[in-house]
Amino acid sequence: MTNSCLTVTCASQRGIVAAISGKLAEMGCNITDSSQFDDPQTDRFFMRVSFTPETGIDLAEIEDAFAPIAKDFGMTYAFHDESVKMKVVIMVSRFGHCLNDLLYRVRIGALPVEIVAVISNHMDYQKVVVNNDIPFHCIKVTKENKPEAEAAIMKVVEDSGAELIVLARYMQILSDEMCQKMSGRIINIHHSFLPSFKGANPYKQAYARGVKLIGATSHYVTADLDEGPIIEQDTVRVTHAQSPEDYVSLGRDVESQVLARAIHAHANHRVFLNGNKTVVVQASPGSYSSERMG
């Protein structure tokens, strides 16, 4: 039996949980995990339910049976087969720590994604990508060729069937058109604990201010640079005795972890957009386990 999950967003109202659980039980499904959140500020309801069909019914039949309930409550909803890995395109420039971390996590099965392509505006990581049996595309970007370059990027995304773009320290600004077209499907890692120390050299800014915490932020990409809904953040403690170079090294570790956690949440359908914010529900038991260690 394969686990599936249902994600639901709708206006907050009485009876949603009962209707969902009742219909799944009626269809012969056993609920194995459930998370929900009712936001009184936006009057929106969010829910993710993992379940196992136990009577041989397939997901399409369950979805058809669920449609009337979704209509009654005005739900935006989706069913997902949890055994199917999300297809991802990674974009990178010349900082490779996040890329290498993601390649390793995918190789051991710690991330439920399939990397279908890596795109870069440089050739630095061609060998490491190809050695992982992943197609590598070098697409140079200049002021003069930006529209053509983005068209080439989108062709790779569409041809590969990718559902998500990950900017793993890709140091080019995407156009408003591309951000809008891929809204909610591009995740970036920012080498700063947003909203502080934006712009160039955030670690030098942090060092100059004598901070005691540095961190990283992973967020969805929007047309407003580094202002997209935040998915994941983390920090590491530093002291006055450490150098700017120490900050950079420590920061790279945090960036890698934060980006991986954001991708994990998105690929497991745990992230809901809620205006300019996100609702990130808890991970299901066992979702962090790796297929192999090493």
C-alpha cells in the first residue's frame, strides 16, 4: 500500500476536519498523519493529511469522490502520491556548497526529489554534476541576452518536467516575468538572516556591527528581490574573536541546511502560501529517513 497525502486550503469554517476525515474513512483510507492550522488573522484554514488506501481504491477515484466536499467548502486542494519524487532543476553560479550538499542528500535518499537538470552561468560544476548522471546546462547571462537566456532556462525546465526551481546561490536576478510565471515554484537561499543585512557582503556588514548571531533564509522568489514569503530560517552563534572569513564558513553550513529543509518541506507538500507569509506544517513521521547512509 502506498501512502498519499491531501492538502487543503479554504476559508475557515466549522466542519472541515470532520468532512475530510469522514470522506477518507468512507473511501477505505486510514489516516496516518494530520496537521492543520486555522489563521484568525486571514480567516484561512490549512490542512495536510497523510493516508493509506486500504481497499484497493486508486487516487483518481478518491479525488472524484472528494470533489463535492471540496466544492461545498470552497477548497483549493490537491492529492499527491507520496512515492513520487518531485522533479527539480537546480541553478548555481560559483558558490557550490549548497549544490554539493543537495547532490549528497538526494543520493542517499534524504530529500524526496529527483534532480532532472542543473543550470549554471559558469562551467565550474559541470564535472561534478555530470558525474552524478545529471544533465548540465551552461547558459551564460548578460544584460544584452537576458531574455534569450531566460527563454533557454525555461525550455530546460519545461522539457525536463520540473515542478520546482532551486536557486542554490545562483547570482543572477530573475526577471519579473519569470518570477510571475513560476510563482510559488522557485526557492532561493539568501546568505543572511532576513530582513537584516541585505545586499552585498552581508557577512562583512554583520562583522562590522559585532553581531552574535548570523544566519540564512530560504524563501519563495517574487518580483520583489529577497522579499518573498519565508519558508525556513536558522542561525549560528559567533563571537567577537571570529573573523569575517569565519562568518562566511559558518554561514555556508547554515545556508546548506536551511535550503535543504525548505526543499524538504516544499517537496513533501507541507508549505502553504498565506498572503506574504507561509504556513509550514510539521513533517510526517519517517519523512526524514534516508534510504542509505553514505
